[in-house]
Amino acid sequence: MSRMISRRFFLGSAAALLATRGGAAETAAQAPEASLRPVLRGTDHYKQAIPSVAEILKGQNLTGKVSFAVADARTGLRLEEEGAQEGRPPASVAKALTALYALDALGPEHRFETRLLATGRIVDGEVQGDLVLVGGGDPTLDTDGLADLAEQLKTAGIHGVKGGLKVYQADFPVQAQIDPEQPDHVGYNPGVSALALNYNRVHFEWKRASSGYDVTMEGRSARHRPSVSMASMEVVDRRGPVYTYHDGGQREDWTVARTALGTGGARWLPVRKPGLYAADVFATLAGSQGIRLRDHEIVQTRPEGEVVATLQSDGLTSILRDMLKYSTNLTAEMVGLAATGKRIGKVESLRASAAEMNRWAIAELGLTAPKLVDHSGLGDDSLLSAADMTRALIAAQGAGLRPILKKVALRDAKGRPQPDHPIQIVAKTGTLNFVSGLAGYLTAEDGTDMVFAIFAADIEERNKIPREAREGPPGARAWNGRAKRVQYALLARWGALYGS
């Protein structure tokens, strides 16, 4: 049983969720797909001006399908829904479910730890064996953190290593990318392992020079900018594609089209080999402390040895707050894998970990048919219904999610934010090309608390996009803008209609 979510509370809420406004009970299979908008009384004339759902959808001319559900957060009473039982791609809204999963399995104060081990005795400041960098699942580890570990070695009096630098990253499944259907060069789709550095991204910068372009590949952070040798970039003459990637075994080889560079710029590229990246950067940082490391090697079995330096992450709640705010895919995957590892041990893939989260959501939150294939919502095959998402939000009240969700300001008809609007919202957004989701908590002006989920998708248009064009296909930005305007209009409708 979950130690944060009361089973008894959930069962009571679930029963209320299935109750109609008139008090009759229905099974989930009999739940109506039509709007449950109440009949207006004579004193409700001012509500007659509130746009209907049909008017909202028609006004934005949004193609594809929209499903939603809104319910009273205290009683679970359904207020309005449409297509609420149909599974749709949740995009990054899935991260809210992942946050609950991690909080339940790991606890809000959990901290991830990255360690350095010495496999031999330390004699006169020299490690007689190997130095091992052990990944502990910290999704927030950056170059500054590795620099802190190198400084700890120096402070401990270690100035040499007889053996080599070994890297252990295999407490999580090691994958070259989160979703193989994404373009090679997008930074939000990096490799995954129990060791991540700079969200497994390398900083590529270019500047026009007299003889062409000066390019750098760096493990950049706030205080350090070490060059990276395991990732290379070559500027080539071609019209397209803009980027190509080649797995060079111990290297990651990139090319970029000269015509795309202009006078200068920079972007983050994904790292497919997290262990080699961390080893490369750490060796440079250790060298700056006078500690020469050689023979970098990835090992599949965790070595035994003396802990000579450690680095702890912030608490899980802080990590999740940033994950929900910035929607970092790698953080979601790593905390999801850590939660699964705590529950059942190591699994073979992200998909297997997501399957365990689906089972947990059914058992502990009362969801009926979650079909997530990862923890971030990046994969196309993930499906989640609006009804299930609202069930999760009701059942998980008090579990620590609501305080870390991002505030969402309603917008007017011209798209301008209204931060002082009396309707207050905290929610998780989700955006893919021709997919838009929003789910969270809404508080009306009179204090009425509601939970809601809105999922919109035009799968037909999404399926037309070639893999290499998924970073910014024609029409996607405009469609997503219309989807967001539908979301804001529905939220304004519910706040006015049910906030009394």
C-alpha cells in the first residue's frame, strides 16, 4: 500500500466521482460521454452568456479530437466531461503522474548520491587500484558537481591513481535515447543511464572565422567550460540535412551544414553515451587539480572499494518542482526508473519501468487504463484518458503534488496573460507537435476547488511528419496555439459556471 495516498480516501473519492449531480450511481462503463452541465435556474441568467463547449471548439477551429473532464476536488463529483474515457497522448502531463510515483516510492526527502570509489589502498596520496565514478541516478548532476568531486579528492590528499578511471552507470537500463522516433539532434531526447551530466547534453558553439568557422563542444556549466573530446563536430558543405550523427564507438561524431550556421550561435546537442561523457569531463576537472587519470572504461558490474568522495543532490521535492516547471524529460525518466528500482528492482528498459508505473497507478490511484511507455510523455505510443488523470489528481491530494505544480495564468482573447484573474490554476502542461495537454487544480473566485484534465490531439497530422522534421514542422505551432486557447476558454468556463 502507498505510504502517502490513503486507500480509504481514494475509494471514497472514486465512489463520488461516479455519482451524478442528482445522486444516482453509475459504473465506469456507463459513464456518460456527454457534458454534465447543470440545468440553469432563473437566477442563473448571468451564466447564460458563458460559451458552450461546442462554441469554444468551433471558435478556434481546432482539428483533431479534444477530450476533457472536470470534477469537484473535494467530493469527486463530475461536473462536465467529453470523451473523458478515451486515451490520448498526454505529452508532458505524464510527468505529473511520474512525480506522484516517485514521491510514493522514494519519499519527498530522498537524495541521489554520486560517488567516487578507490579500489585499492591509498599509499602516500596515490590510489593503488582504480578510481571509479559511480552514478547514483542524480538527474541534476552538472559539471560544477563533478568539479566539487575533484576538489574533494585533492582535499583528501589524493594526487595520483595507479590504475585507470572506471565508470559505473548500470543501476538503470542504459539507452541511447528516450524515444527513437525523435530527430537525432534534439537536446530533449538524450541517452539515459544512472549517470547523467548536464542533462546529458553537450554545448555546441560556432563563430565565423576568416577561414570558416571556429567550433567548440563543451561540458558547460555555471562555473566551468571544459572541452569535450568524446563528441566532435565537423562543418560540411551541403544543403541538408542540418545535422547528422554517427556512433563512433568511443566517440559521438556530428556534422552540421555550413549553410545553416550564419555568423554564429550555439545550441545543446544530446549525448548518447552518458558514461563516456562524464568520464571525459571528470578527467579534465581532475587534471586541473593535479590528478592525472587515464584509460577511461565503462564497467557493467559495480566495483567494491573505499568511498573517497560523495555528492548529494537536492531533495526529491525540489527536483520534481523543477522538473514540472521546466518539463525536463531526462529528469522524469531517471526519477521514474529510481522509483521502479525501489519497488521491484532494476528493469531492462524505460518501457518496462513505465509498465510498472501503470500497474502502480491502477492499484494505488484507481486508474482504469493508463498506457504510458515512458515517464516523460515523449513517446508517441503513450495514452492516458482525461477521466484517469482526474482520478489521479483527486486520489493524490495531500501527496505533495499540488504545491509543486506550476501556476498557470488565464489568458484573454488576444492571448495576453491575466495573472490577477480571480480564477487560480496550478497545472502541468504538455506539448508535442499537434498534441496539447493540461491537467491540474482550479480554484474559482468563491473558493470552489476543482480538478481537471484536457487532452487535444490531431494524430492524423502528427503521423504525416517525417522523423527528421519533428523539431518544428509546418502548422504545428499554430495548431498548438489554438489548442491552448481552447484550454484557457474551458478553464474560464468552468471557473464561472461552477464557482458558485
